[in-house]
Amino acid sequence: MKKSYKSIILAIALMVSITGAFATSYTNSSKTQDPKYNWSRFDGNGNPLPPLINKTFAEAVAITGCNGSYHICASAFGGPTLRYS
């Protein structure tokens, strides 16, 4: 009888650990990613520059160097706007 209880306890422990591993894996894989946008870019005089395609806000800031409150530097279609400092 003791052997049966040990088997049941081991089976439950194994089941709990496997369930925990799958839950952790699922949680890590479903983290939200920053949305990506297509950006229109402008120079300091408002003239168009080549667009940024499929870039996040952070990527656009890194590429343009803009994150101020002056003239528009880049504008995402359906998203945020970057401005010159």
C-alpha cells in the first residue's frame, strides 16, 4: 500500500511540474510586443525624407534622434508623432 501512495504522490508532483513548465512557457511566449508602424519623416524645414517601414517607437527614436516638442520629425500612420528638440 505504501508503494501505491508513493506512486500517486510522484505522479501528482510530475503533473504539477509539467503544468508549471507549460504555463511559464506560454506566459513568456505571449508577452506583448511594441506595435510597429510605417513612419513618414521630415527634415527641420518640413521637407519629406525617406520613410521608416515597420519600426517601433523606440526604433524610430533611435534612428531619427527625435523626441522633443518642436517641429514634426516623423509621424506614424495611425500612431505616435516624433518631434525635433
